[in-house]
Amino acid sequence: MLIDTREPPSSDDGLPAWEPNWAMWLRVALAIGLGWVATASAGVLAVLLIFASFAAACSAVAVVFDYWGGLSEWQQ
């Protein structure tokens, strides 16, 4: 049986619950704007704008879930 006795890190360095995450909302607005412009465009430009909109949406998700280390800190 493995029991984790480590103390969790303090959450004092995060944003307060009432403060909006402006980095995320900027990326969400960018994704929506690029998607809207992509619907008005045609051809290769529309495809590039759709890819850029998808990248901005993925970036917004990455801002919210900022820990992508996985098991990189795991030691046996």
C-alpha cells in the first residue's frame, strides 16, 4: 500500500475567485473572432483562419489547465 504523506502546495499564488482570467478570455475572444472571420472568407484563407481559431481555443484551454507536466516529476 502506498500512502502519499506530502503536503499539498499552498494556493496563495493563484487568482482570487472573483478576479477574471484575462489571458483566457483574450484567447477565447480571439478564437471567436477568427472563427467569425473564417465564415466570411473563402478558400485557403478560410482554412488558415479556422486553424488559427482552433489554435487560439487550444491555447485558452491550456491557460485554464496550466499543469501539463504529467508524470515528469515522478520519482521512484
